[in-house]
Amino acid sequence: MITLMERVDEAIRLFPLLVSHGTDRLQVGLWVRSCREMWVTCLLLAATMRGDGADAVENAFSAIIHTYELDMCWTTPPMVDGKTLIKELQLPRGPIVGLYVEEQVRWMLLHPGGAREDLISHLKEYA
């Protein structure tokens, strides 16, 4: 199980990029999804540990909420459930389905508002 401090360490690594809006939506989205409701706490702890001021924290919040629109991103369900993935992609049951679900989440973070057909097409190429 990953601890709060491991999430904070990741935030410390991402913080300079967040402040400058210089990181990609996928990287930030995966971090916010992993922190879930605790992302604000992790971000504030990271800023405190780094000694960053209020402006830096405001820039980081702005990046996550406004630039990347990732607030509450962990609540977005996958477009396609596992059973449908098995059927549409002709996958065997088992752990491989989880890999496709993870790739689906990554694709959805990179393509907010993307079409289901485009997702399926991407997942077919993923193999």
C-alpha cells in the first residue's frame, strides 16, 4: 500500500512543473487519481516541505483545476467495462484485462471528452 508520504514525495517531484505549467496532463492526472481526495493535502505538504510560498501553491492549484481540469478526475469511470473489453478486443479473461483498463484510464486523461470509438481503436492498437 502506498503511503501519504509517498504521494507527497511524488508531489515534490511534480511541484516545479506544476507551478510553471510545464508538465503533461497524463503525469498530473495519474498523480491526482492516485491521491484521490487527498491531493490537496499532498500538494500543500509538498509545498511546505519545499518551502514554497503562497503564489507557488496558487499556481499549482490553478494548473490542476483550471489548466488540466483534473479536480475530481478519480471519479470518472472508464468508458468501457472489463466485460465489454473482453468482447470487443477478443481478450482472454484474467490480468490482461486490467492492463487494458489501465491503458484506457491513461487514454482518457490524455483525451478528455474523447469518443468511445477512438478509445476502442486505440486499445486495439495497444496490443
